[in-house]
Amino acid sequence: MENIYHIHEVLERIFAMNKAYTIESLYKELAADFGDNAQFANCASNTFPIAEVVPFLLGKGKISLQGDKIIPLTPACSH
């Protein structure tokens, strides 16, 4: 059985949680909550592992980094 979640779940977590994430703390929390082998799908249904979540969100302009601290920029799409 595949363990695939939408990337919006990660964005909602980053924006809703009242805590600062580092890359490491986000990856650890995602692995603990979704499983080490979790895959995340973007809106085009492309999937990628936890280790590619931050690079994907950076590339889409959804987050930025200050050192290794994740800074939310824009929330999930509205579709």
C-alpha cells in the first residue's frame, strides 16, 4: 500500500502550527506522523519523498529559509 499525501498537508502544517520549523524538525515530524516512506504529491500528481519537500516548496516560492529555519511565504493553492 502506498503512503501518499498531498503537499498541501505540509503547507497547512507549516502555516497553522505556532512553532518555528527547521528543515530537520519538519522532516522528523513528517516521518513520525506519515511514516519514513511517505510520499507527497503536488497538484500535478507528481510524487516525491520527504527529503524533497523543502526543495519543492522553495522552488514554488511557498517558503524561504533563514539558515535552516523555514519561513512561510504563501499558503496552499485555492483549488
